[in-house]
Amino acid sequence: MTSIELQNEIIDDFSLFEDDLESKLFYLMDLGKKLPDMNTAHKSDEFIVKGCQSKVWLYPIYNEGKLYFEADSNTEITKGLVSLLVRIWNGKTPKEILDTELYFIEKIGMSRMIGSQRSNGFTSMIKQMKMYAFALVKE
Amino acid sequence: MSSINLQNIRNLFPILHQEVNNFPLIYLDNAATTQKPLQVIEALQSYYKFDNANIHRGAHTLADRSTGMFEATRKAVQQFIHAAEAEECIFTKGVTESINLVAQTWCKKFINKGDEIIITHMEHHSNIVPWQLICEEKEAILKVIPIHTNGTLDMEVFYQLLSDQTKLISCVWASNALGTINPIEEIIRAAHAKNAIVFIDGAQAGSHIEIDVQRLDIDFLALSSHKLYGPTGVGVLYGKRKLLEAMPPYQSGGEMIREVSFEKTTFNDIPFKFEAGTPNIADVIAFKFALDFVNELGKTKIIAHEHALLNQFVSGVKSLNSSFGSDEIELIGTAEEKVAVQSFVIHNKHHFDIGLMLDARGIAVRTGHHCTQPLMNFYNIEGTVRASFAIYNTIEEVDALVEAIKKIIKK
């Protein structure tokens, strides 16, 4: 699936909750729990993406022209959001990642999570994933 | 419960009557800032509609009127804290500026190499860093009173730290993260016996503690308007006249001068010496309406009501813990003497998640380190969730918070 199709799928999933924010957050926490464990060797300070309240670890793997990510967070809701990004971008080419406009965040009612970089590692994480892709495209 | 008409009080706060995420707003972040009653909101509007003019200058009627209103707030502050004179009350932009003012003036003149300043382990960063900077500059020594696990000061160590080198002690009256009310009377007495002066950070004292600077013999006291039902951008620095007069000016410019020539400038008397430039006139004027609001209710009633809320929350947490058969929730800050602030952590849950989950039910709390990182390090935690109560909160709101916490733990 393309990153657009995957975003639309996520929007569909969340539409079931309508404007029930609490259920959305519980769902995000469940999604976070399903994110595959990071290789502990990769969960180091070198791969930390820091926010004020939540931390994210992000480890990129480049294989046969495609990017894959291992990720984790110290907060459950951020981890859920992180799992959505991994779902959208895992196995995509660096170019597709760079070209993706992330519209799903607003559509699922989570725009506040990208509003302030200070309070959340999630915004920094999006930037970091694109940076990895950018470095590969430049090569 | 105390004899207050809660519905009447709540009707004065329009902001409380709204839904957040489809739930009625429950505002429990009062230690960060309180909501404003209609009197304050209307005073701001009315000032700009009818009275706006620069103060302390100009012969016209509006200037006279706004000057009178501005100075009426100073008088109200004097009465609120029982200062000897209104001139001892200086308007700043907040507690942070009040602290910096003293650090940059009194300390500049009176702190020398080898002198000692004492603070406590539970201080807000704004009551740590200004002293740290001046100590660095003057090669003075900053000492810290440690705390016990329940969040009270280790007074035994305080007496050991106090010495002939101690020049100043700066201590929070009520801790923003723990709620602990510190024994400032004892600290002041001990400090004065050593000829040291005491700065009291009263940010969280405002409407929650009876304030009498003369009875307590406080040298400096900082207050915040916006934590006291008043507008943001206004703070107070109280100082004893003899201390304020001995201090060099803080900022320079208009208002704070007596005469200026290119050869020499002489400075105005207190309080104007420390109020350079056009002050925050509208907000200072509206602040009086907040003080009136508190005075009309009476602090005794306010304190009784807020303590009833705190007790309801603490017993709610305790019964949750016993229903779970384990201490899922840990209360941080369990001193006997407290203002209505309660920090807590939930086992295996990050405070950031808890804050978002509570917000989803319309409950506003503060999460994080509360600008007290040394304190968080003491408890070996990254941060807490903090509920802080005010006069307009209800027992039902506290119960809703406990219920929401229960749901988060069960998840």
C-alpha cells in the first residue's frame, strides 16, 4: 500500500470513534503495545529523539533501497502515534517518505500532538524520519 | 463543608461553564494559574473603555483617575499582606521578576566573596537560578536545606547550615509541586538571630495562607496576581522600607528618576525607584478586584473549602489503592501542613499519558517536573501529575478525578 492508502486506512479506523477522544487514546495505547520491540542495542542515547515530556527512540534500517524503522517511546500514547508512522513509512523508498504529506494526524484529531515540539517527541520524530530519508536521497 | 455558596461563586467564573472534549470542564491546574472572576474581567474592559491614561504624569482628568486606581491597588496589596506602608509594595511582572530584582540589587550591594545564601531543595527553578547566578558572580556560596521523604524541610540540617556567613535565606512559603507549607516563622527568627535576611517566595501562598508580613517579620515577599484570581503579568515585591531604600535601582528609565542631567541622575523614592517605565496599568488596576474577591469571601472560608477538596482527593486515592490491593497511586508530598496541591504518580504509567487521558474527560491537571527538577531528582522520578484546587472547585469534581484515575489504572 502507498503511504496515502495507509493514511486513509488509519483515518477510517479512527472514524469509528467519532469525537470520543478518550477511546481514541485507549486505542492508540493498544496500537503502541503491538509495535515490535526494539533491538535493545539500538535503544541508546544515540538514537533518542527528545521532547520535553516524552522520549522517542528511532533506529533506521536501509535495505535494498527501502527504509525500515525500529521505534519505541517512554509514553504509551506517543508510542501509539509512533506505531502509526512506522506503519505508514516502513518499507518505503526514501523518496516516497520525503514526498509524503502527513494529513492523517489532523484527520484523526491528534493535531495537538504535533503542535508543540517542546511537549512531545512525536514532532521531532517526524522530522528525524524525514532527515534519514533526505540523507539517503542525497547519496 | 464550609459555609460558602459554591454555585454563586462558580457563576462569577464564565470560563468554568464550558465543555472540553464533550465533558464539563474540571479545572484543577490552579497552582499554575487560577481562573478570573467577572469583576476582574470587567475591570480590565472598563479601564480601557473609560479610564485609559498613563499614570503619575499629566494634569488631565483621565491621568488623575488612572493614577488613583493604580495606587488604590497598591493600598489594597498593603492591606492584603498587612505591610506597614503601601510604598513597601512594588509592582513587578511576577514572582520571577521580584526574585531577580532582589538578587540583582540587594545582593549586588550586600553579598561579598565567601558569603552564604541558603535555599531549600523544594524551590522552583526561579528561586534557584537567580541566586545561583549572583553567587557565581560574587564568589558566594549557595547552600541547600534538604527535605524529608514526606516533603518537609530537614530543619535540623537548616540550623547546621545557618552560620555567621549566612546573608540571605530564600524559601518558598508553599511548595508548588508538593503543597508543603514551610515553617517560615521559625526560619525567619533563626535567620534574624544571625543578622541574615529572608526572602519568601509567596507564589503559592496568595489566597491559600493568611499573610501578615509585620507579624512574621518577613524581609522580602514575592506574590503573583495570576495565581490569586488576578490578571497575568503582575507581581508584587514587598520589602521592608530600610532594605528597599538601601538597594540600588534595578532597571533605569522613566518614573524611577528624580532629576536627570547628563552629568548626574538622582533617583526617585520607593516604590517608584523600582518601577521604571510605564507599568502594566490595566492589569494592576484589575488585580485589586481579585484581592477584593478574596477578601469578601475571607481566607478562612477559602482555606477550609480547599482543604475539604484536598482531603476528599487523598481519601479517594487511598480507597482506590485499597480496592486494587496495592499502592498503584503514590502520593508525592504528604506533609501535615499543606496548601491544596497534590502531586502523584501512578505505577507503570507515564505522567504525560495520564495528563492526556484526564484531558480527554475534560479534566485539566499539570504534568511534568513543575520547574522543580532537583526535587524530582530527590524522589527519583521524571515528573508527577499535580491536581491543585481553588475556591470554585467542587467535591463532585474531585470524585470525577478519582473515577478517571481508576479507569486509567484499570486499562
